[in-house]
Amino acid sequence: MMKPGTLILHAAARFLVPLQLLFSVFLLLRGHNEPGGGFIAGLVASGAFALYLFTFGAAVTRDLLRVDPRNLIGIGLFFGMISIFPAIFNGEPFLTAQWWPVMLPGGTEIKLSTPLIFDIGVYFAVFGSVMMMLIGLTEAEEH
């Protein structure tokens, strides 16, 4: 049976988990042209939920996730697959990067791309895989 974490761990987890998740989104969005990307961002997000898991237990972590980790793996594979179609529809080679400028209110322009879609897929697949393993191992230990 898993013992609940200490008071310090409880306080630290409530503070660190949102920061880690925010950092994982930063790594995800920064990752195509600079170090980062979907894989490392998914691992950082998994680390945040692992901290929460070790602090509060598997049941509370599942409630916080609200989505079964297996579904996250499927969502990740889906995003990875749809990232190939824009190049095919434009008659270009498989997995050729496509970029679309998008104007936000206020005149700011951002560029959406197929590498970003692929990285989001990798993010969800890695996050779902690691969480499925961690939660499964923790639940096996608790029973």
C-alpha cells in the first residue's frame, strides 16, 4: 500500500505541477526550430503528473487526468496521421512541411504548421504511454 506524501510534498506538488505543465507547453511550441518538441514536452508533462501520482495516489491522479491514457495515445496517433495529408493534397512528397500564416486579433501573425501538428501527436502519444505505465504500476502496487 502506498503511503500518502508528506506535507511538504503536498504543498510542493500543488505548486510545481502547473509550472511543469506550462513548461511542457513551452517546449512543445518552441520545439521545431530549437531544442524541444513533442517528445521531451510529453516527458515533462508526464513528470508533472508522476509527481502528482506519487503525492496523492492513482485514483486522484486519474480524476485529475479526466481522460484514459489509452485514449491519449490514440489521439496522438490520430494527430500524427493527419499531419501527412496537407502535403499529399498539395501534390508534394510525404511529410513535407506545410506552413499557414494566421492573423490573430490585434494584428499578430502566427504560423501554424504540419510539424507542429505532428509534435502535438507525439506529445499526446508519449504522455499517454508514460501515464498508462505509471498509473498501471501504481494501481498494481496499491492492490
